[in-house]
Amino acid sequence: MGHHCCSKQKVKRGLWSPEEDDRLATHIINHGHGSWSSVPKLAGLQRCGKSCRLRWINYLRPDLKRGSFTEEEERTIIEVHRILGNRWAQIAKHLPGRTDNEVKNFWNSCIKKKLLAQGFDPNTHNLLQKKSKSKTNASKSANHHRFPSNSSSLVFSDDHDPQTCFPKTDNDTELQNNTINFECNNSASYTQLHNIAPTSDFWSNEFLAMNKSDSISNDVNLCGYTLDENSIWNTSTSLENFVQPMQTTQVIPTQEIIGGANDYDLDASLFNMLSINYGFEDYPASTTILPAAGVYGGEMGYAMDQVAWCEGNNFQCGSFAL
DNA sequence: AAGACCTGCAACCGCTTCGTC
DNA sequence: CGACGAAGCGGTTGCAGGTCT
């Protein structure tokens, strides 16, 4: 079965011969590709336009880099994939001379296996978890590893449903102390406050560094950052590197949800519970994440949260979900 | 040596997005 | 605003070459 664009034509398929490559390259170098559907005819090829386009983009383009991926490229792919997922074309834009097809193949044949061998889920970049007997129990118990043993205020019992947790406060007072308090109200025995805060190292070293690098999408999937809970959340109530929010705060509206509902599990709900909605106000010359005042807004039903940061006077915002 | 199996990669397929009318 | 064609994109397939048994 041929493509839609060439179903009426008699087209050759399969591997390209050197002669075909030469015809196509010569034509495009001399005349440009214009409309791809007209390229086969103009170049004298028994191929469909779609096939010509692919051959040019993936193989004949003069600016393509040949050879194996470098370690630097590999790191870039992993980092960008952690944020963007399987958006190969977007990932390839961060690797000059590489094509989306090449990146995709490299991911599937090499990086994926490496991550699995290291115990990471290549889809989520989280640590792989052992499957338990029942889905419910599995999801409930699986989350303990996220938090360090010394984070006593963040330990939940198996009979506790994190989805019923909600921020204790919606006023500014506690936020201005750089603390985020959650209360679990489904059981009297779990009515305790949890003071958590992202560590400054996380934001400054990981998240901000990424967003300084290039034009990464505003849609930020932070699930990967939950891998090293010690570097993300701590129980400290002081965040010396955080800038105090202003009294009047612009809350960034919710943006596109990343990830599908299919992936939703207790990991997600737990992470959602611990997530923070940040709002921002113009804060000159700061590259620091700003926790906003009055950000809770009673919207914990959302399966996602927002985060934002500023670089100079440019404010960025993103959403994350699992 | 030969067949089975594995791996990497080029190419295809079908869906989505974009642009034009 | 909807229809249509072109382009873009990601998942999948098929094949050649390598490795294993």
C-alpha cells in the first residue's frame, strides 16, 4: 500500500540506490525542494514525495552529522527526554546535525536499555518499582522510596490515601515562611502537618540550568526530579535562596497537561499532593523560583501543578504532572 | 557450517497539524 | 468555518549484517 500522496502512481519503495540519492540531492541543491509532492517528477524519480522528503531529511542533507552519538549528545537526549518525553523532533533540535529518526532509533536501541539496566523507567525516568500483588497495595506502598528515611513528617501509612491530603492553609502567612503545610484529614491519626520545601539545590542546579539552556517548552515534566528526593524535598523550613513572595501575586494560569491519565497512579497523586502552585510577580534580575502567596486556591483536584521561574525580567511558567 | 536469533537503522504508515482556499 | 492537500511527526516494520548455538 502506497502513501496517500502517491497511491495513483507507480512508485518504488525500499532502500534508495546511489543513483536515486544522486538525483534527489542534485535536484534539491540546484532547485530546492519546493513542494515535496512535485519533487519526484522534477527529479526524475519513481518515488513519492513523502519518501523523497524523508530521504533528504534523514540522509542526504549536507548538514547532517555522521557517526556515533557522543556521550555529551547522549546526556542531552536523556535530559531533554526527561522533560519532553518522546517528542523526537523537539529533542533533535537540541542536537545539531542529528535527525529525529536518528535520535529515536538511538533511544530505542541504546539509551532505553541503559536506563533499564540502571533501574530507571525510561518513560518516566523514575526508579523502577517492584510490582505488588494488588494494584492498590502496590501503588500505596511503592511511594515510600520517594522520601528519605529521615523525613519523618512525610511518611504515610498504607491505609492512608494521599489524594485526600490537601494544603492546610490558603493564606499567605505560612508561605511567607517558605513552608508548605499539608494536612491529611482522612484519618484522625494522620492529622499532622508536613512541612516540605524544594531545596535550593534542586532549583538552581537542575531545573534552572535546563531552562537556561535553550528554548525548552514551557510544559515541564518534573517527574524525573522526584528520583532523588533528598535533592528535591527536605523538611527544612528555611530556604535561604528563595525569594520572598510579594504581597500581590500574579498566579500563572494552568497550562497544558503533560502525560496521560493512563499513567495516573499513586505516584502521581502523591506527587500532586506535594506539588505547589507558584505565582509570580515581576522580580528584577532574579533567577530564583518564587513561591507565591495565595497560590493554593482550593484547586487540589487538579492532577497537575504549576511551577514558574524567572530569568532576568522574563518569567516562565510550566506545568507538570505525571 | 548453517540456521536461529539479535541488533541497529532506514524506511514506511497513519495520524495530526498547518496553511490555503 | 469547513474542506482539502501538504508537511510534520512518532510508532512500527522490514531488512541486512552480526552473533550465538
